[in-house]
Amino acid sequence: MQYQILRVVLVAVLVVVLSGCVAISGRSEKEARGQLVSLSDLPAPARATIDRLTTGGEIKKIEKEEQEGIVIYDVEAKVKDKDVEYDVDGDGKILSAEESVPYSSMPLVVQAATKKYFGSAEGLKASKEVEKGKTFYEVEGKKGGSTIALKLSDTGKILEEEK
């Protein structure tokens, strides 16, 4: 009897531990929440870069995150009627830049891939991202009642799908 109770307890503990591991590993790096900070909290080089990038606009939020041991400042802003997002390190280096763009301004191969995926171009929101010298496009739309964001290469290849 004691053996059966011990066995049930061990199985229950194992299930809880494994489900916790799956939940943790299921999070992407981008989904990990950063700490909200203000512009004045940033190191001077990062603050100067962000000031320059958002001149004439409004900063919506800045999150301090750590990726691969490096502190990154994820900045979301509205500049010249465009939604923009930048990842800037403490030295003021721009790691990635993203801005909203008209859907029609994307390469035709990207438009074709997104129309095929979503079934239409109606209601799609687009943005252009430059990261490590490469250009990517993100398109958000509705499919099957869910909002989905696609990340595509400049050749129209779907790289990521986020629901």
C-alpha cells in the first residue's frame, strides 16, 4: 500500500515538473517580458540614440530586457505618423529597427505570399524590419477567427508564424 501511494505521489510530482518545463521552454525570447523603464534610466549612449531616432515623435514605452547576456532596450514609439520599434543596446548601437509601412510598398513576392496565406490582402497591417543588415517583413491579419502575425524574408518565404 505504501509503495502505491509513493508511486502516485512521484508520478504527480513528475507531471507537475515536466509541465512546468514545457511551459517555460514554450516561451520565445521575444515574449519574455522586460522591465518598463523611462528614458532617463538609460545609459547616456542609448538615450542619445533613442532621442535621435524618436525626434518629433512620442515614445510609447521602453522595456529593458536581457538577451543572451546583453541588456537591450526595446523602444516603441510613434514618429511621423508611423509606428516604430527599435532594439538598442547600452552603447547606443541599433540592433534592429521596425516601422509600419503601407502594404502596397512591400515587394510583390511578399504580397503574393501573404495573400496566399490569408486568402486576401484586405485588412492586413504591414511593417518592415531591418536586423543585422537583413530586411524582413511582418504582416498581421485575421485567419480562421484568430489574429496571426507572419514574419517573411524579402523573397516571400514565411519564417515565423505567431498566433
